[in-house]
Amino acid sequence: MNLHWIDLSIVGGFFLFLLVITFYTKRKVKSVAGFLSAERCAGRYMLTMAGAMAFVCTIGMVGAMESHLANGFGGLWWMIMTMPLPAILALSGWIKYRYRETRAMTLPQLMEMRYSKNFRVFCGIVAFISGALNCGVFPMVTARFMIYFCGLPHYFSLAGIEFSTYVVLVFVEVLIGVTLAIAGGQITVMVTDFFAGLLTNVTLLAVILFIFVMVGWDGFLDSMMGVANTIGERAAAGELDYVPKSVISAVENDRAISYFHPFKQRDIGAFGMWFFVINAVLYFFNVGTWQGDAGYQTAAKTPHEARMAGILSQWRIHISRITMAVLGSFAIIYLFDKSLELQGAAESYAAVSEISNEYIRSQMAAPIALGKFLPVGLMGLFLVFMIYSTVSTDDSSFHSWGSILQQDVIMPFRKKALTPKQHLFWLRVCIALVGAFVFLFSCLWSLQEFINMWFAITMAIFVGGAGVTLIGGLYWSLGTTQGAWAGMITGCVLSVTQIVGTYLVKEWGFLPGIKEYIPHGLLMSLFVTIIAGAVYIIVSLVTCKEKHNMDKLLHRGIYSENGDHEALQAEEQNRHWIERLLKITGEFTTFDKIVYYGQFVWVFGWTAVFLVGSIYNWSYQAANDGAKVSDGSWRWWFEIHIGILLVAFVVITIWFTGGGLRDMVRMFKDLGKVEVNQHDDGSVGVVDAEAVEETVESK
């Protein structure tokens, strides 16, 4: 085992801290709304720091390192290309603002408000299946990470009985996630995830600084550049046992390939330029649709706080990407550059080469490298970070999918309303059932895809049809129930066909001749989304008889509870045309505007750099008979780029931590004085009707 007693002590302290959080936050739950949405008391920094951890887990980071193990630093260039679209959507409040205006607690509840009760149930079932399959592999990869990172045996004996280390680790992970999710619901989840976000920032900065200190900044870049240009030739010559097949294929066909030069990555495989392009396109349809963080989507104090959280998250997303790029790239030079003579490198390379399954080998290369390289203390801190980040994702996922199972699949069939106590009990039971499924799935299923590809295609089961259904539901009054049904069924059927077909071919050997021609999950999810969207639009146009009442859905006009929306609209007419164009309303404080414009300059400044750099590279190539810009020029660029991002990472960590702690204190104060509405339980009909009737009479 790679762990020292100091590392084990750090891990033990972490579990004690989790126990304290669980007991404290459990007492704050007073209603179903508190369990599902933290009584809608969350501020922007709390949502940003904690909400990000709903997707930052061991499997997510292993998947990110896996992609950078395939494209190295070159992938950072193509990431810049994807920045404008998410930023524009966040700055405009795309989906998030209107979603919060509806006051729906889950997306399927919104689907009932916009379409029909039966469609809500169908969406709930599809969302639950999609989410359960998606998070079903979380413990699978995490357990393998623990085994390879910590150097644990695959089996151990206790009282003369042999146990699988993998199964035990999967069970423990699921148990912790379920316990946190059922304790205090979204309140516990948010507090846990916030501290996980804080630990994530500190740990990643510490690990990256240690790597640069040990290898040297210049040594890191020089080694990366050298390995990037020789790894293909060395693999083709039989010197290296493991590199992606696409790299060897490119070299054998005399095509230039590099892990360093972004314009030599055409043949890099699934993680080349198109990986980033497709992700950007899918992001447009997936905003607010994927329900792995359902509690966060409804927990904001106001729609404006939800919008500001989306803006702040764009800062964090771009900055955090650099950490995974550095860790994945470090694994490349650690495993393949023998001239560095780093401790444990040869042993790590041998361990990676012994893994026969190409997908497991791809996933575990970076964890094995880090497990052999990190020193005592930092090893324990990194392990706690990986465990904590995993737990923070597990509790969010279990809470989200368990809530959807109860709220949108079971509850609509009940003729008699549940008491608040019964409602909370069944929410906890459903969360436990999700945990049980995830445990069994991780023990019985074999992942036959790259991690990011599995995420893409399982998400497409739901978001392939739900994305355009949600967009149409919130922004298009002509969208119909028939169109929603047609789009959802199309997306579901196509995605399930892809998953089952891939498993039959790759795992069971069915039709082996087509194995190499099966599109990867990300590309298929794009096809599914486009086809399902087209079906939704066509069927809606054919079946639409009258426009939907959007004011009622969004609580505007006579349905507004306090007239805020009308006041903002009246004030907007007097605002500067630039502010109207950028959707800056009277809700923006001076500091909000600084953050908004800062994000705008940050994103489009990098975008301008990307456009100038790309045009220069293509022009240089055209003027020099296909010759590309030198690697030395790219080395200079990455040195500047990474340096700026690391400095920004430190600043943002301090900024968001202070804001998050302030929001947490405010949240607990608000929870103590909030007027609990026991009827606010996610039901559609009686409560909404009463609220509207009172509002109309008052007007």
C-alpha cells in the first residue's frame, strides 16, 4: 500500500468532518421544500462553489485526465474555442433565469406545468433511468482509482473469508453518498459540496506547484514538447507498450501528430478538435436540462442570483480546466520520458502496461502515475480530495435522481396527498433505492467506452429529447404536448439503441466486423439531439392550435406575485441600449456589472487570441507549403497561457471562498427565520391555482 500513517490520519480527519456536517445540517430540514431546494435560500457563491462539485468527482477528473492523456496541452487551445457559447448563455441567463421564475422543484414538474401530467411522469421515468445509468459508473471508476492510486490488493481475507477490494470500496462509497443525501437533503448536499470545492482548489494548486517544483517549469514544458513529438514513432517501433491506437495509426500512415502542437492533432482520435466542438454544441441544449444537480437549479434565492451563479461558474470552469490539463500531461511525461528519471516512473509504466483492458488502462494511467509520484502528506491530501469530490457528486446525484423518482414518477399516481413527514420519508427511501441500484450496476456492468463518451450517450437518453423540449417550453409558445412526446421518445429510443448495440458488439462479440466503425458516444449524442429537436419542432408546428400562456408559466403579468417583472420591464426602457442588448437589468448592482463586464472581456479577449492565432497558423501553413508553426512558438504560448490561468486560479479561489462562506452564514440565518410552506412540495395544481387566484384578486 502506498499510504503512510500521516496520509491515513488525514483521511480519518476528513470522515470526522463529514460526520459533523451531517449531524448539524440534518436539524435544519423543516419541510419538503427545505429537503429538495434548501428553502430557496442559496446565494450565488454558494451555488457556484458547491454546484460545481456536483460534477467534479473522481470519475469526472479521471475522465478529464484521460482526455488530456490523449491530447496533452494541445487540447487547451481548442478549449478556448468553446468559451464564447457557454459565456454568452450564462451572461444572458439562458434557461436558468426563466427556469427559476417557474418555481418548479424538478424539471419534470416544469414539464407538467408546460405540457401535461402524463408527460411529467414519462419525463421523470426517462430522467431517472438516464441518471441512474449515468451515475451507475461513478463508484466503478472511483474504486479502481483507489486500488491503483493507493496500491491496494485486489482481494483481501478477513476471518478466513476472501473479499473483493473493489466491491467493498464500491459499497462504502455508495453508503457515504446515500447517508449524506438522506440526512439533510439539499442543505447537507450544499454545505458538503461547498467545503469539497474549497478543498479541491487548495489541493489542486498544491499538487501542481509540487509538480513544477520537482520537474521544473522549463523542464516540464521541454519534456512535454519532446515526448509529444516522439511518442508516436517510439510506439510504432515497439519501444512503448501503451499509447492510444489512433496515435500509432497516424504514425504508420506518415501523418504528423503531437500532444503539444494543436494543429497536429487531426488524427489524435476521439479527443481531437471535434471533441471540443461537439461539446460546445451540446452545451447549448443541455443547460438546465441534465438533472444531476436538480437541487441547485431550484435553490437560488432569486432568478437573478441563479443568473449570477451561472456567470461566476464560467470563471471557475475555465480556470479549473488547466489543472486537469497539467495532471494529464504530467502523466504523459512521467510515463514516457525516461530521461527525467523521476521516482517510481518505471514501476508506474509497468503497472499501466499490465492492464489488459484498453479503457481501464486509459482511465488508470494518470492515477497510477500520481500515486507513485506524490510525497507523504500530499498523497493523503490528494486522496481526501478525490474521495471528497466523489462523495460530493454522489450525494448530489443520489439526491437528484431519488427526488425525481419520488416527485415525478411515484407521487403523480397517488390519489391522497402525503403528509410532510411521510413525504420526507419516501424521499429518503427513493434516494436509498438509487444507491442500491448504483451499487449493483457498478458490480455487474463493464464499461466499454471512454468515460466522457459514456457520460455523453447516457445523458442523451434524457437530454437528447428534453433539451429542445425545455427550450421550446420556456421560450416558444407554439411548442405542443404532442411535439414534446415525439421529441422525447425519439431521443430515448436512439440513445438506448446506441448503448445496447455498443455493449453487444464490444462485450459479447456480436457482429465483430462493425466494431471499429461504431461512432463514439459523444458523436452519437449530437446526432440524437439534432434528430429529436427536429422531430419536436415539426410535430409542434403541425399540431399547434393556440399559443401557450407563457405569463402564467413564468409568473408574469397578472400572475406575478409582487409585480417585480413588470417594474423591471418598465425600468429597462430607460436603460442604455448597450445594457438592454446585454440583458443587464435593474437587478444588477455596481459590483454585478463589474463581474459581468469582466467575464465578457475575459472570454472574448481569449477568443480574439484564438482567432488571431488560428488565422496566423493557417496562413503560415499556406505560405510555407504545408509546414506548420514551430513547436518552440507553441511552447512560448503555453508558458504565458498557463501562467495567467494559474495566477487567476489563486485569485478566484480566494474570492469565491470568501463569498461562499458569507453565503453559507446568510443561508443558515435565512433557514432559521423562513416561513415554511408545507404545501410547497412540488405538486402542480392546487397550490399554484390558489397563488394565482389571490394574486389576480389583489390586482
